[in-house]
Amino acid sequence: MSDRKAIEEFNGIYLDLSKQPGKVKFAEAGLAWKPTGGTGGEGNFALDGQQFFQCQWSRGARGHEVKILLRDSGLIQLDGFEAEEFDRVQKIFKLFYGLSLEHKDHALKGWNWGKGEFGKAELAFNVQNRPAFEIPYSEVSNTNLAGKNEVAVEFAVPAGGNETGTNGHLGGARSKGRKSGAGKDQLVEMRFYIPGTATKKENDEDGEDKSADGSEGEEQHNAANLFYETLMDKAEIGEVAGDTFATFLEVLHLTPRGRFGIDMYEASFRLRGKTYDYKIPYDNIKKFMLLPKPDDLHTLITIGLDPPLRQGQTRYPFLVMQFKREEEVTIELNMTKELLEGKYKGKLNARYEQPQHSVVAQVFRGLSGKKIVTPSKDFVSHHQQSGVKCSIKANEGHLYCLEKSFMFIAKPATYISFENISVIVMSRVGGAVSASRTFDITVTMKNGAGETLFSNINREEQKPLEDFFKAKGLRTKNEMLDDSSALIAAALKDADMASSDEEVVAARADRGSADEDEESVDEDFKTDSDSDVAEEYDSAHESSGSGSDAEMVDGDAGGDSDPPEQVERPKKKAKTSK
């Protein structure tokens, strides 16, 4: 470098998360990177040298890496240098930019415990004072308290594989064009377990972290909470969106369940809960539905998201909010008159005094530009409602018939577009009692995409649903007709069997005691019993009776002797007083 070239070039260098290598050029004015095979300037990147704040040399994924920290808290990573090129790169930064290239060795022990340190542009996880890995703040899309001592950090997911993240102006690969997007496999979440307490640090006037040790009124904070709050501040989650245009407090959400405050910004909205916070760009909203609940008390706002909202391992493709229908709110938008009459003219009002669900829907529509979908006018249930009560497996909810789709609320929220439906089969529920009161609907999707069963629908809703299916030109099959024929045949058969049984019973009743005469004779019964005691109706009864009894019979007969078969049962001897 004695002759000090005006430009230094390196080939095979990867910029941040770029999929392809490129050529990087260093000059006194700054640096420029161009992808290999790039045409028309697509994917090119340039940076002013005055933005350089600090530079580091370390091992990287594809060789050795030069990390450049910028004055605006951003950073640039150039990966793919050879180990022998360290001296050359060090001289470039010294001569061109007046910076010393710091050599940093990474921790290679493989430990999963260490110390988290918040730098100007990234979070470093250090093991024995050596960085094990670093997380640029620009790659953090959200963070939540997953437990008392646990913090979840979510990373930006590429939109369509073309870029990473949601805040393109913050730096990183997301602002380098399509060739710099992430690969097919990408880390999307990391969790830190942070026990104990910690002392909050404050920034001095130069932007450096200073400890609160020794200051008056020093307080100890839960370490996990302090980590969470610091990361929220460093990564500018929620704050980067700008001023809040509108805020709605403690809105009940059925999915994900809980109460969240809603802060609405120019390009995104934020859900603030006790445990989780979410920042969602309006571009992620694919569907916006306003659905009246059949109880005549509440109204549901359902927002379809793509990519879905993530909470740990759970994904929520739909947000479901519930509002009391008669609850009114008064709100004034925090928006300048120029902005209101310019960009949002005809879309938003400066002041609202309406039911809360109506205000939220109008503000969402004005800021996001999404169309509000309501239930179809072609369907009215038997009870004059827009939804039909039914179940998916063991989960009860309501099925709404929209203009171009079905929507089941609340859990699991299920959306079915008419254009993807192959056939709708209406069938009965097993069991004679329930079959007369409820029926099922099975929606089969095209191209073998599966089917969805809506069960336990009131029998009274059959005709309104059939009329709606016919109006929308949906192919249907009614298996209940076959079931009805089978039930009728079974009923007739049961009636014939019942009539035959009644005839037999009647015939037996007409015969009186004839059946008793035809009873089979008990072979064990003996007519000439050798019993010592004679029965009253036996022919030997008189001889076995007492003498007083015989005399009483003769006295009553008046001396006339009657035939033995006409002798009545002797009466008991009357008591006489002496």
C-alpha cells in the first residue's frame, strides 16, 4: 500500500445475508458492493465513509468478516475475506477512514450461558468476555416476556423471500434488494432465561451506557424485565412507527385470548398486552371483516394476517376482537390538519363519536386502505341473524356466510373461499333423536386440499342455507334425502311389527283362561298326597277335622244331610259367654 491506490477491490465478498457473492470496492469516499452477475444496478449498494463509526475483524460464516458499525446505529457485514488479507484491510481503514480495525475472537466453548450486552447497533452474547454471537437490532421484529425469567426475541421473517424484516430503512440485508434476501431456512425466534435482579443503566450525553451504581435512589429491577425493556428501546419496537394516530384501550380479543391496547400508526398498529406485545404492519392485513354476533349484544372484528401472528410455537392467522354493540366512544385523531386533508382526505375524520366497533373499523380502513367485508345480504338465518351456530369438532362457534366465502368464528377461526370449494355435502347426525333436530355440513376443497366438517346445525337452518348455496352457485349434495327414506322405511317396518304384536295380544285376551287350561302339566305334582295335614277342600277333610266342628255342621243343617259335594266351608265356632 506504499503507492496508496485510490481504490481497493476484493472479490467473493458477501454483503450481510446475501445469497450471492459480489465485488466490494473501498475508496476514500466510502465503499460500494455489486453482486456477481448483477445487471442494471439491481442489488448494488453504496455507503458514505463519513458514516463509519467502528470496524471489527473476526471469523465469519464464509471465512473472515469485516463488521462496520455506523453512526446511525446501523451496521454492515462483509463476509468472505481470507485470513491473509487482514493487514491489507487494516491499512485501508486506517488510511481511508482513520479507523483502527479491531480484531475480535469469538467464544468457541459452546456454552449456552453467558452475559448479554447491549451495544450501539447489536446485542452481543458473551462467554468469558468473548462474543459467542451477535444480534443486530435491525433484525429484531418483536420481543415478549414469555415467563417471569424468560424473554422471547422474534426475528424478522422475509416477505416472499425477497427481503428480511419489516423496517427497510433501518439497514441490514433487508435494504439491499432481492439478491440479499434470507435463505429457505432462517432462525425466527430465540429465548433467553435471565434469573435474578439487575441495576438499570442510563445513557450519558455521548450515547455511552453508564451504570447507575453509586447514584442516589438506585433501584434493583427484575433482570428479565430490564432486558426486555432495554431491547424494546434499542430495537425501537413500536416507537419507530412514529406518532400514534389513535389508541383504543383494553380491547377484548378472542384470538389470541386476552385484553390488548391498540396503538395505530401510519404504517402499522401495535397490540399491547400484559405479557405480549405485537407490532403488525398494515401490509400484513389480507382480510378485514365486521361480523355481528347472533346474540344481538356484540360485534366481532376479524383481521386476517399473512404472515400469521406468532406467539411461541402457536400461529394466529386471524385476530378476533369483540366489542359491545351499544358501547360508544369519543375519540379525536392525533393527526395534523394538513395530513388529514391531504393523504387521508375522504378516508378519516378528525373526530368520531360512534359505537366503538364502528370507530375501530373506520380508522383501520382509513389507515390501511383495506375493504371491510360484511355478511352477505343473500343469507338470513331462521332467527333473522347473519351467523349460524355450529361446531368444528368439539369447538362451538358461528358460521358466517359472506359474499365470496365462509368464515367460522371463534376457535379455530376458519376461512373458506367459495372458489376453492369442490362440493358441499349436507348429512344428518347419527341417532334418531338428534337426527330430527340437527344436521352436518361437510365442505370438500378442490385438488384434494381436505375437508371441513361443521356439525350440530339446527334443522331449521337447512332451507336458508340451501337457498344461499343455490344463489352462489355452489355444488351441493343432500344426503339427508337418502337418510329420510331409510328412516321412513324403518318407521313403517316398526309400525308393521307393532301392529302384529297388538293382534297377538288381543287374541290372547279374547280366549280368557283358556291359556291357563293349556298349561303344561307339572310332572312332579302328585294328586294322592301323603301329607299328614289334609287341606280344607280335600275329601278327607271331615274325618280329619275336630269333633266339635262336625257337631256344629250337623246343627246348622237342621238334621238334613246334604251331599258331600254341596257341603259349604264350615264356619268358625262362635264364642259364647257363660
